[in-house]
Amino acid sequence: MSSESHHTVAVTGINGFVGKHLTRELADNHIRVIGIGQEPELNDEIAELVDQYYCADLTNEWPVKSKLDAIIHLAGLAAVGPSFDRPQDYINLNSAMVTNMAEYYLRSGVVKPRFVVVSSGAIYSADQPMALAEDSKLGLDSPYAVSKVLVENMCGYYRKRGLDTVVARPFNHIGPGQLGGFLVPDVISKLGGSDTSIDVGNISTRRDYTDVRDVVRAYRLLATTEHLGHTTYNVCTGKSVLGEDIVKALKVLMNKDGVAIEVDESLVRPNDPLDIYGSSERLREDTGWGPKISLNQTLKDCVDAAL
């Protein structure tokens, strides 16, 4: 495989924040896109870029019977916070999707694609030296993390059964179109009002933020690079940014310098690690990937998309 040939790639969870950016990335590189989602219709923003769309519940079946070069699996329950209230749902649903995909290709005579299964940098323990590499200690600090480790272990099992499974572990990603519930869209939304002060969570922590458009380029490369030297890859910038600095930058971009920032203790997670960042050296060496979009450009694009 190479990124220059005409591939056909299926994207699960195609209607989501990352799925829409991934669709554009694949189409821009002349890759045929097959979309899978739970919504009855494909999102209008990407409809003209997708060759075929399947509305399907992947916890019941794998719908695509035609030949694929790769599957990039984004679908699943993805937020850490709600997983504490729905632990079994996260474990059941996230694992069932992988089972149904993999078992179809084990049992059918169809040529087996490469599976790029998206896990998370949130599975690492924060209580260890930074930068976090792929062999760093795992944390299992939430049902979400438990479900992702289970999915990774399933990839290992199916790899032994002969499937080409690759795990991507993205750290925090941000970009235009991200929905609420995350720092950047939440702050933009609050600054967009007329209040003289806004409430935020803990902005004294540092995190490794990658532009979603750089993240999906990594997924494309993992799906199309013919020979990969490893089976697990971090997707991250390798440096952390203070939450307070992101809020300050958004205030400047939105001409809201006079708005006061107040910490709402109810929004602060207990035992929130002070500093987390990863190493993407393995990804860089095996695919040539590297982040291209500056944080300030990302924030500007987020503001422009939201207003």
C-alpha cells in the first residue's frame, strides 16, 4: 500500500467531529471513502465526498461486503466523564464493534483490509515520567480507559488470527467543528456571550493538544503506509500547553480581554494530573508524520468556525 495509489477506505463514525475531518483528508488524497454511521443520512458537509454510506449499528453487524483496503475505526462511546455512569455500556458496545468487524473478515472470503483502530492517550497512567511512549505504563483510571484497553487487547488477539490490526493512541485533539464538552469549544461559547466573567474548570493543567487535521493525517498514513514497523502508535505533538494559556489566546482572538475568568470548582475533576504529554517518535519514524498546524492557527480556525 502507498498513499499515492487509489485506495478504498471505510470510516466508521463518519458523521462525528473527527470523521468529517478524516473524510476530507482521505478525499483530498484521492482515496475512495465508504462511510458508516448510526444516523439515517450522511452529514451534508461531507456527502459529496463519500462514495457510499451505510446506516448500521456496528454492535449488531458489519455492513460492508465489498473489498476494502483499510478500515479506520472511529465509532464508539468516546467521552471519559459519562463512562463512570455507564461502565458496562462502554465495555460492551466498544468491544462488540471490533468483534463484529473482525469476525466478518475471519469468516468471509473477502480480502482482509488493514484495521486502524482508534484507542486513546487517556489509557496511560499520568503517574510516571513524561513523555509517554507506547510502552509506558497504562492507567485504567476510568471505564472508558478500560474499554479502550480491552479493544486494544482484542486487536492483539485478531492480529494473531491473521488480521492486520494497528492501534492509534491520539492525545487531546482540537479543531474547528468540535462540539461542546471540551475546553476550547466551551470557552469560545462562553466568551461569545455578553457576560463580564465566565466560569471554567481547572486551567492550571497542561495537556498535549494536536490539531484534528494533523490527527486525521496520521490515521491516513497508518492506513496507507505499506510497511509499518509497529502495531501501536501515539498521535501527539510531544509538548504540553497550559490550559490558562489557551484561554488567554482565545480571549485575544475574540477581543474579549476584559472578560474575567473564574474557576468553578464543580467543573474541576478530582486528582486531575498537572502535566501530560506524549512522544510521537515512533509514528514520525515509520510514516514521516509530524504536526503542521500551529496552536494559534488551530484556535483561530476554531473561533472562525464557531462565529
